[in-house]
Amino acid sequence: MFRRLILFFLIILFLKSGFAQNPTYYHNFRPTDSHIILTSWRVDFNDIGDYYIIESIDVLNRVTELRLMHNDKLYESDCYDVSIIRFEYKQDTIIQYNMINDSLFSAGIECGDPAKLIYVLQGNDIIKCISYTDYDIYLKGNFDLEEDFRIQLENEKEKCKNGKTEDHSIVWGYYFSSTKYNGKLPTKKDVTLEGFYLPYSEKAKESQFAIQNCERLDE
């Protein structure tokens, strides 16, 4: 009996040591003046281009992080845009964090995306979306703000301290994920995927990871 217990714990340690590691996926993209366009899904590591996305997933086959890369460094745009998208999962809730780097959230004020989006689900339907903006990036950062703009930001910060209701048809960050929510794409109840646009992907119809029946949205 004792030997069986030892064997059992050895198997558990073996599995945790890497035998059952979650896979990592790579997707190529190209930048435009306003956004990025995915050009190929799940390419081999040896086939990644200058611009690519690293997709990490958890044991439940849900995307946990998307890192936008350029020549093996975090992708940087001309504005406060997103370089890292992280996801946290709670009961009936998906939380999306939009980040410029590993420690700084997106401001989402003059351009870019809000620091955090909370999607409340009922089954596979999005019933509420709340966004949170990180005003302190400007208010406490090293920016030469005009006084009127500073006052405006302080008023907006107080007004939106409990978040702002958004009208999102899908989980925005899932545009760049092949795994999404265990292969599912939560949407608002009145949204049908037939004919739904996938604006960030080329040749969306040919992609097994794209939304069914998607057309490319012209730039």
C-alpha cells in the first residue's frame, strides 16, 4: 500500500513537471496605421515573422494571455495601444486586462483601449460589459497637461470610478485568440455569427479559428 502511494505521488509530480504542459500558439500579424491584421494562425515557432502573437492557455483550454511581439520584443505602436492582453476567469465572468507592458495598463483616454473590461456571462451570452480607465497614467505620470485637461480628467475619474457600461458584441480580446473560451466565442444574445465581421484577420473564411462565415473588413 505504501509503495502504491509513493508511485501515485511520483506520477503527480511527473505530470506537473512538464508532461502535461499547456501548449503555446503563435500567430503572425502585420501592423497598419490604425490596428493590426492577423495573417496566419498557429504557425510553427520556426515560421514566425517579424510581427507575431504569443497565445498562452490554461488547463481548461481558455486563453490567458496574448503578447504582441515585434522582433522578439513587445510590439509598440505610436499611441498608448495594447501590447499585452490578459484574461482572468471567475464564475460567469471574463476579465480582460489591456496592458502596454508587464506593469503598465493602457490609458484608453486619447487613444488605445481601457485598462480593464469585465464581461458578465449568462451561459454563452454576454449580458453586461463594464470598462475601467486608468486615469492615473496621465494624472500621476510625467505629462505636461493643460490645466483644463487635467480638471477634465479628474472629473472623469470621479464620475467613472465604478466603471462605465459598454456595448460590446463579443469579448474584444478574443479577436486575436485561436482558443478563446474553450473554443467558444461568447457574444451578446442578439448577435448572430453568420456574416459577422472579423476585422483583424486576412482570409478569415479559410481560417478554422476565425468566426464562421466571416468576411474581411476593408481597411
